[in-house]
Amino acid sequence: MVNSTKVVPMSSIRSGRLLGCLVLALAMLAIPRASFAQDIRVSIGIAPPILPFYDQPRIPGDGYIWTPGYWARGWDDYYWVPGTWVLPPEVGFLWTPGYWGWGAGGYRWHEGWWGPHVGFYGGVNYGYGYNGVGYDGGYWSSGRFFYNTRVNHIDAGIIHNTYDRPVVSRGTRISYNGGRGGISARPTRQQESFTRENRVAPTGDQSRHVHDAILNPSQRYSANRGAPPVAATPRPAAFTDRDVVPARRAQPQRAQPQRAQPQRAQPQQAQPQRAQPQRAQPQQAQPQRAQPQRDQPQRAQPQRDQPQR
């Protein structure tokens, strides 16, 4: 009897995965910019990983707006789409990042969009001005974009339309809204009204950026374990540029409690100083014990005069 079971080579499996990723990437590229699709109907049962830490590359020129990186879903794994500087499709438009949200028993991706205002993006703290609500990285005025140097890597010698304003960071690196362990933020009425404005889908450069990320095996979570080698790029799809930034581990946050240890040790150093006045008290009492010894010779003088009488 001949066994008719066929062994599928690993190369065929890998080719199938690559083909699936390619089909998904081409479908994203085929979405027209004018016909904006609000959500990509993909429901995943596994929550996306936490956001990695990375430095922002220097802005390539005036007019660019920062779009943060995020975890997207490929054929069978999450992959990291690097943060990058993008030219907006229109003057006066701002970027609302996409986000993963829990609903109907799974996590669904809500696509980002361009518009006059920054809408709801799940309360996710993407950093560099996108701290969960709105955008603190800059604003439009008289047809020019002004950059907040507190959260943007700007060359002040080239770009002069800047300002300096402190930004409050919420610190969490959770990358999804709702579900177990997710962010509990909900859109306000004002944020909901922004969805009824004139919105534009991601630009062609952004779509190519996603396309290149999904075809890069090192960007997969199973390969980089949450630390993608290309975490941010100076321009869309510039994965081999010399200014590409890799992810870094969350070591700075772990080091913060160590900086606070010297403050806890200060009261211990002050304790010996408080004990010094207590040691000096017995010395003050010694002169009082010596006073009776000075009175004894005076009592002995009348005894020496008795033999003369």
C-alpha cells in the first residue's frame, strides 16, 4: 500500500505567507485617497504588543508632520510600521493616528486619517506630541506649520517657525483601547464631530511605507520580540537611510527608582547629628560633682587650732 500523504516543503509555507502579506499590502495600496475607509475590518483575538521606545529622527525639511509608529497586523503576526515624517496632503491638515480597539470579541484596527483637527485615536500614548488626546507637537498658522521643540527633533538653524511649550506625558505604552488591560478612553462629543469633517485617507507615501514594512521580515514581532530594528525613519519607506532609528529597551524607566534612592538615604545621614547634643549633656554635669571637694579643706581648718588652746 502506497502512502499518498504529501509533505509540504517549508519553502512553500514561507512563500504562502509572503504571498498573503503581499496581497494585503497591495489591497492597502489600492484604496483610493479620496474614498477614505474608516476601519479595516480585521478582527484579531490577540492583543497587539506594547509600543517600543525609540528616538525621533531629525525632520528632513519644513512642512513635514510627524506620524507615529504602530503595530499593524500581517498574515499571521504583528509587524511594526515605523514612525516617519510625512508631507500632509493639504495645507492646514493634521494627522489622527490609527489605533486598535476591542469590539465584537476581537481587536479591530481603526485607520488613521488627515483632517483639519486631530480626532480620537483610542487614548494611546504614541509619544512626540501624540499623548493620548489631541496633538501637542505643533499647529498651523497663516499657511505655515509651527513646531514645538519640546517633542520634535528640529534643526533650529534651518527651521525658524518653532516654539517651546512643555508637554505632559501619560507614560503608558499600551497600544490598544478596550479589552483586557486596554485603555479605557472614550471619544468626546467634539472628537466625534471631527469625524464628520472633510477627512482624507493616508497618502500614497504612507501606503508605500506600510507596504515596505509588511514585507520586511525583521519588522515582525516574532523576529524582533518588540524591539524592531527600524523603529523610525526620516521619510516614508526610507528603511535603508542612514538616519534610520532602531528601537531601544525600556531601561530609562527602570532606572528612575534608582535615582530616588539617595533621597531615602538622607535621613540616615542626619541621625548622628541629632545624637551629638545628647552626648554633651554628661560633660555639663561634671563641674557640679566637683564643688563638694572644694568645701572639704575649709572644714578641716578649725581642727588644726585646737592644740594651741
